[in-house]
Amino acid sequence: MRPIRCWDDATAQAAEETGLSDFPDTCPWDKHEVLDQDWLPEE
């Protein structure tokens, strides 16, 4: 799986906004899933 390049920036911003810090090192979804408008990750 190729990494999603904005993952580091996104998790840093999420950590700053939420105070949470336990994010995966890499995005668990591939770019096709993320870009699919009908797809949502499982809860």
C-alpha cells in the first residue's frame, strides 16, 4: 500500500485540535477508499 502523503499533517492537526495522540503511523485506508464518495470507514 502506498502511503497517503498528507497523513502526517492530518494526524498532527487532529492531535492539536482534539488533544488526542494515539493515531496510526500510516493511514489504514488506501487512496481509492479515501477518495470514494460513497465509502465510510467501519466504526
